[in-house]
Amino acid sequence: MQTLHVELGDRSYPIFIGQNIVSKGLLTQYITGNQALIVTNETVAPLYLKALKDSIPGSIRVDEVVLPDGEQFKDLDHLNLIFDQLLQNRHNRTTTLIALGGGVVGDMTGFAAAAYQRGVNFIQVPTTLLSQVDSSVGGKTGVNHPLGKNMIGAFHQPQCVLIDTTVLNTLPEKELSAGMAEVIKYGLIYDEAFLCYLEDHIDGLMGLDSDLLAQAIFRSCQIKAEVVAQDEKESGIRALLNLGHTFGHAIEANQGYGEWLHGEAVGAGTMMAADLSCRLGWISSKDVTRVKAILEAANLPIYPPNEMTPDQFKQLMAVDKKVLDGQLRLILLKSIGEAVVSSDFSVEKLNETLEAGSNLGDCC
Ligand code: NAD
Ligand code: GLY
């Protein structure tokens, strides 16, 4: 087992990464009171709920809530199901919420923990690649609103993150690809050597080679921990973790939450960010080809939906959290391994990218 630390002063916490660790009782020491509520969903519960519950000593009363599965249920109505359980079972301020599932369960559980009785502890047990490398680390929690993705939420750091790489064996292939979009992101924004590692091993990674995956998860979490430690509340460098996300969130909202997986939308969004970076003369067409190749090798979509118009993109992108004083800011690539937050692009260049469709990356 490997351990990393997210260094945030009195809110610091460990990330444990290893095989078959869900059942090892590691999280018990992070349950501070004698009550806990496991939040999971109808897909993950039959797979891992019993093992997790059995790992917690009988002296702790463990309740559970099983949510419907899907991004379309990541909303205030379904968040209330968590509060219903907490209140019906008289959980007090010493309770600990435990998120067992992907990013949807993790974001909702974290937000419930941030809000319940003005804030209680929670633990992340992420079960998708995406949640293991991204959403479980860093304390962003929340739910969607029909007018915007993740628009209602809070920063609330977990007590620990328990990453059991064995659970990825039951993950559908499409979900593995979606998670790989966020892994690739770290290479593109922060560490070209890591991107080279991914390029060299993408077949093994997609084939679920456990050693390769453990290394990729470790490096991804290490980068995320470094960035979050510098900028917990996203007033600077943390925004770089959103490469491809502004375009991607617009795709998700336009298509209806749950139609495109978050990671798939990030894949196409990353290609759009690379295309615009190239049109601005910041990266070469060879770099864009490299971005396209690694996204394709991870079986990710590289083009936005055909029917989405530039106006639809712009309307949805206007509610992005990175919009400042009415000005759209995007994460773009200065080179492979170096990203910037920028509003330094003309409307014409942005339009070219939004209109490029399946010619993305061809004409820069
Ligand atoms: P998800 O939570 O919907 O999980 C994907 C699917 O896999 C679901 O059907 C789920 O039930 C299933 N599943 C989970 N674990 C499984 C397993 N081990 N075996 C079989 N099936 C399993 O999606 P996700 O990709 O994990 O997360 C996406 C969400 O994360 C989005 O809502 C996104 O906004 C959010 N997110 C948040 C952050 C953050 O910093 N908080 C970062 C990135 C993404
Ligand atoms: N997923 C982006 C962030 O955590 O900041």
C-alpha cells in the first residue's frame, strides 16, 4: 500500500492507495464518533457495501443510504435523501459520512457532510478511476442545477481517502475511459514525462494492468495533492485542473446530465482546448495530434456533439465558475505539460474552434 498526504494545515489528510484495502478496516481510525452513514448507490452497493460495512467494528453504529445511480440524480432532491437518513436515525455532530462510489456519490456525500448540522466529517472511498484520481481528492463537493453543472456546493475536505484499485475490475470500459481523461489531463497540464508514461503504457492501462494503474493513480493523486495544497479554494493554480472542463460542462448540460459521461465530455473538451491553443500559436499542430492520439487510445470522444452550435456553447460556457467580471476564462495549453488560465483569445478564434466540429485540430 502507498500513502500520500494532502497538506492543508489542520485539514491535512492521507490518501491510501492499494489492492483489496476496502475490507481492511483502515478507515475506522478516521471515524471520530460512534455513528456513521455510508452513502452509496444501487450499482455499487451489491458489489462493495457489505465488505466495507464488515470492516467497521460493531461498536460503531453504521446506517446506509442507497441512492439511484446516475448524474441526473446529482441534485438537491436526491441530496435530501441523505439528510432524511441522518435525521431519521438521529445522527449528531460527531457522525461520519462515508462515500462509497464514483464522483457522483462522492460529491453528494461531501456536500451533505459540509451542510449537515453546519459540517460533519466524511471519508471518501472512491470506486471509479475518475473519482480515484480526481474527485475524491481536494474537497470540492456539490450538486448540479438545471442551469449549470456543480453550481451548488462547498469546499469540504475529507478525513481520509481510501483508494482500492481492485474495485476497478468491475468498472465498465466506458467508465475506465472517462477516468483516463482526467489522468491524461495531469500529463497535459503539469508533467510531460507523465504524459510520455501514459503514451507508452496506454494499452496496459486500458487492459487494467494493476501495477501500471497503481502508478498512474499515485502520480495523478500526487499532482492533485500538490496543486490543492497550493490553492485549496481555486483562486489561482487549481483552476488549471479544469483543462477541457468549460467546453465539457457545456456539452454535459446541453446533452442532458448522464447522456455524455463527465470524462467523455472532458475528453472532447480537452481536444477543443488543444485546438484553440494551437490556433493561438501556443502549441504546434504536432502537439494537437499528440493530444488527439492519446485521447483516441483511451477510447474517448474527441469531437463535440454534431448538433451543438457555437451559440449553445457560448450560452452554457457563460455560466462557468471561471467567468470573471463577465469575461470567459479558459484553461489552455502553452506547451505540453504547461497550462494557463487565460482570457487572452479573440472571439473569432474561439468561434473557429466552436465551429470546427470534426475538423478540430486540422487547421491550426
Ligand atoms: P459516477 O459516479 O456516475 O460513476 C460512474 C458509474 O460507475 C456509475 O454508474 C456507478 O454506479 C458505476 N460504478 C462506480 N464504481 C463502480 C465499480 N467499482 N464497479 C462498477 N461500477 C461502478 O461517475 P464518475 O465518473 O465517477 O464521477 C463523475 C462525477 O464526478 C461528475 O458528477 C463530476 O462532476 C464529478 N467530479 C467532481 C470532481 C471534484 O473535484 N469534486 C472532479 C471531477 C469530477
Ligand atoms: N477537478 C478539478 C478540481 O478539483 O479542482
